[in-house]
Amino acid sequence: MNDKIVIIKNLKKSFDNEKTFALKSINAEFSAGKIVGLIGPDGAGKTTLIRIMAGLLKPTEGSVAILGNDTILQSKNIYELIGYMPQKFGLYEDLTVMQNLNLYAELQGLTKEAKKDRFPTLLHFTALKPFTSRLARDLSGGMKQKLGLACALLRKPKFLLLDEPSVGVDPISRRELWSMILELAKDKVSILWSTSYLDEAEKCQEVLILNKGEMLYYGEPKRLTEKLKERVFQIQNIETDRRRVLTSALNQEEVLDGVIQGSAVRIVAKKDQQIRLENFNAGKMATLRAVDARFEDSFMDLLGGAPKGESPLAKLISNVPKDEQAIIEVKALTKCFGNFTAANNITFSVKKGEIFGLLGPNGAGKSTTFKMLCGLLTPTKGEAFISGLSIKKVTSQARARIGYMAQKFSLYNNMTVIQNLHFFAGIYPVDEKNKENIIQNMIKTFDLTSFINTTTSELPLGFKQRLALSCAIMHNPEVLFLDEPTSGVDPITRREFWSHINAMVSKNVAIIITTHFMDEAEYCDRIGLINHGNLITIGSPDDLKQMAQSSDLPSPTLEDAFIILSSKQDEAQHV
């Protein structure tokens, strides 16, 4: 018996008269009840593949068949067989949860009897039953994704297509979404899960890796990971600056990849290469410890490793004079919206050259705190100072010292790259005489030359990120606010981004960042964990892991710590 639910044969797709192919000769077969992870760098062709499988795009060559139905020739049958949740799922913000479900049920032709049968099941499955009257715009990020998933499951699909379903949601919501997907797989629903979180891909039974339209690998993730046995290490007991150790390691010929993990640096050696600890300038007490490979290591190996060399920002950014005084002081900062307290008595400080992470579940109060510090929201109570300047009393002077990269990139989509750069150079206090030179430096530093006349809406996500960062730093800020700056970008782009951040920290710029990627939260010097508007704790990544240790979990990850500590606050809130 053939249990292949999807068969992809010699699939090709070109968008410009076959000059360049978004997909090149893809061949794969998916079995019933399997979860297949679809991964690859920005622009690899993932969304193009998903849209062809959903019958929304016509292949240039080849075919896709779902349960024997060609996605083009039998497109009406395809719509009955699949559920599709696009990357930016079109929930109607002014409709309630139930109204959204009713709308999508009508669009999909469900009868009244079918809705009566399906709605209770989906509301229970997604835990949205208590929120049926809540407007979609008032849902947290995780709840929006659950509602989107419910809408995609209305017709009990045989094959579910999920394009980046966990982008922008916190680790707790990600685990909840994953549990839901596992339940669907038990019912023999086949699932294609596109993701930039490689820990999610590692949980899939199979992964399909794309790069520049080519399929680099299709099979079990563990088969790739096994190839890196005895090639992955941690540099521990570092006595020098761990960021400089990472930069030094990445410049070594024998090192393929490297990331910061709390107080340690994790490195991957190239095949048949010997690691020499003395080359990393980590201090006399530093040690090299072999650790287990993970799927992200094998992904980076397959794509040729991390970007080499130091960020050019190290030479471009001016040095902020170093002292031990806090450059940011936050004192009992509170923000209320009517009877709702979004941020409650938030207090912390940040020094020059420090990365401070503001972490918490969706709706915890992180972005509200950010906006108050940037002068975009007026605090209800409390005070904050940047370089001794009150954000309430001398807002314009305080703002001149900061750069802000918003959660959804505060760029103008209908303007070109060069127009955005000129616009932000006018908003920020950029020296008029040197403005053109500064803009050209940004274009060169972030490799934007080939896109200068491209409208921002047409930029690949990674280049949007580069443009947003360049707009936020061209005035040499002393403090940089980064609100989920790498949401949805691939691991290679994240590494490039963090090389820029590390370069700025080396110039004593203070960084405050929010993120749902716990791997990049490891780069922080200290983390403030927020939930329900309250600051639960402050400590280093290693401190938070120690707080979450137990006999059942002796070596928790930072994601474990996030979930355990946030859940304790949830329990306390409901006592």
C-alpha cells in the first residue's frame, strides 16, 4: 500500500522568463502522518514551494500531487484536502474570535451542521473557548496563531501547510503550538512546518532544506547531526571578553561556526580540523569541552558556516566614553491603560557596553516598557533617565542619544531604500555636512548597493533588517533599543546581525533587546524577565538557568528557564 500523501516531481519555478529559478528540480515524497520541517535561509524558496503545494502558484516545470490530485489540474480537489496557514495569516482584527471562525467557515463552504460539529472541537483544541468574544486585535501573538491554525483546520485537512506559524510568539506559545501539531499527526494528518527555529525542525520526523532554490537535503534530521560527532565544543571558564573570544574563534580557519552560550562560547570545527584553544585569547584558565551536536550545527555545516571577520561597524561607529555609571536608569516605571496595568513598577539600570535583555511571554509588557523608554508612550507613574536626561522632561535631548529598531521595522514600505535612509537621516540628529557620506557608509556597510532603488516592501526580510538597523544607528546613538529585531530571519542572518551588535558593544554602546529566540538571549550580559507587567527577576543567562534547576531538570536550557520562571508567575497571579 502506497502511503505517500504528497509527491513532488522535478519541480521548477521561475518568475522572470526562466533567467533565474526560485526552485530548481525539487523531488520529494511525504508520508501520511509525518511532520516535515521546511527550512532554509532567507530567499531559499520556502514560501514559493508552499504556495505551489497549496495550488496558488503554477510551476514552471514539474508537478505536485496530493493524494493523487495534481495541484493545478485538480485544484478544486486540492482545496478540499489541504489546510493552509500563510506567513501573515489574514485575521480580521475588528472581528471577534467567533466571528473570524464564522467568516472563514463561510469562505470554505461549511454548512451550519458542519460548523456546529467543528467549532467546539477546534475551540477546545486551541484553548480559545474562553475568548470567543474577544477581538482578534486584542489577542496575544500566540493566541492569534492558534486562531489562524483553527481557521486552517476547519475542513479536517489531510495535509496541513504552515508557513512560519511560530514567528513572533514566545517559547511558551511555541511549545503549545507544537503540542497541538503532534496531536494532529497522531490523527494521520500530514504537516509541512516551515520554520526559522531549528530546535523545532529538529523535532520533525523529516526535514527538507532549501538554499537558493535547490534542495540540499531531505531526510531525518538526526542523520545530518550524526555527521558532526566530536566536532562541537564549548570554550568554558573564559577570563577575557567572551564576545572577542567569539570573534577570534570565527576568524580561525579551522572553525566553521560559533555562538555565545551564556558565559561560554560554542564552536563547531570544520571536518578533519583540529581546534587550538590557544588561538582564541580566552585566558589561561579557559578549557575546551566536547558537547553534543544539535541540528542547528549541522544546518550551518551544510550551508558553509557562519560569516567570517569582524563587522565593519567596529571601525565606523564612534567610541562612547566608558565609565561605570548607568547610562539607563529605570525607576518604578508604570503604564496603565484604563484599569489595565501593562507595566507595573519596572526598575532596572544598564551600563555602557552592556546588553540587557527584556524577556517575557507575549503581552507581558516588554514593548510597552520599550515605548516608554523611547518617549513614544508617557508613563503613568515612575521615571526613566538616559545619560541623566529624563525621558519626560527633556524628551528631544534624550531621544537624540538613542536608536530604536521597532518590532515590525519602522520603515516606510512605499519608499525606496535610499529614500528611507534620507528620511531617517532627517529625523535623527545627523550632521548635515556629513549626511551624504554617512548614508553612503551605511549602504556599503550593510551591502545595500544593489537595492538602493528598491521599495522596502519588495526587500527580502534579511535586507529589511539591515536597512532598519542602519536607519537606527546612523547618528551614532549611545543607547540602542532592539524590539524583536530578528523575528523570522534565518540563523545565518541572525549571526550576521549579532556580529554588528557585538561590534557596537565593543564601542561601549548600551543595548536593550527583546527577543523570543532564547539562543540569542544567551548573548545578553543580563536579562530582566517580565510577566503580567511585573519584573520577575534580573540575572545573567546562567543565573536564570540555575534558578530553574531541579532534580528532574538538572541542566535546563534558557528556554526551560524562561518557561519555568514565567509559569511560576502565572501561578502566583491566579492564586
